[in-house]
Amino acid sequence: MKETEKKLLSELLRNSKRSDRELARAMDISQPTITRTRQKLEREGFVRDYTIVPDWRKLGFEIMVFTFLKMRPDIRSEELAEKVNQYAANVPYAIYVAYGEGLGMTGVVIALHKNYSEYHEQLSLFRTQWKEYIEDTKSFITVLGEGEVKALSFTYLAKALLS
């Protein structure tokens, strides 16, 4: 990546709602250059979305849960992967779902829930629907706003991008 592209990405991570004019002023670059660079970053997939990080508690969510899954190794297939993708796309409370490796597990789901009861109900339903594919699940539950050391945000990555 060119240095201008990295700097623009860094600025967008800090605050993506700024106009091209504001970004040009902050970066001391012409507005047309910013517009072209932003369009290039979007076209090449470096920028996939412009969104916000809301105050989850104000929206009625009390907990964030990291659920680690251990899939049965003997059933991995393209068909199952597609089924997982379709399921994950339709689970509104899940904000991130991925295959991975660690802690003896093979996948993770990061989800927001209104309360513990809702979480427990969703987990029970999931375990029932996927019992033939899942060997084990383990969850780590955080209460939003309590004990938070660093808030969930991509702003922090702005500096890392430029290093």
C-alpha cells in the first residue's frame, strides 16, 4: 500500500464520518486526491463498510459472549461449511463467527445479548440444532460496561496501521 492510502485508512479508522474535504484538510492533501484514494480503497476491498460502534448498553444489550466451539473433525466438508455460513448470516445477535484453532476448539462466535436468560436460551437452541456436529462449547461472558479496560472500537488500530 502507498503511504497516502495507509494514512487515509488510519484517518477513516479514527472517524469515518468525516467528509473528503475534512480528511483532505487533516492530511494536507487535495480533496480530489482523497476522493480518488477512498474510491480505490473501496474498490480494492480495503474498506468494506462504514459503520458506527454504538453504546451497546443504551441499545439494551447487557452481555457480550465469546463462545468457543469444537466441531467433530470427522464431519468437516464444503457442504457443512456452507450450512454454517447460512446459519451464521441469519443469527442477528452474533457479530462475528469464524473457524479457528486454539484452546482445543475449532471455532468462535462473538455475540451480544440483552441478558443472561436470552443468551442461555440461544445457546440451548444452538446446541440442540447442531448437536450432531458439535463436540463441545465453552463460553466466556462479559458484562458490558463492567470491568471494561478498553472499549470495543477500531479506532485503536489507526496507529498500528501506520507503524
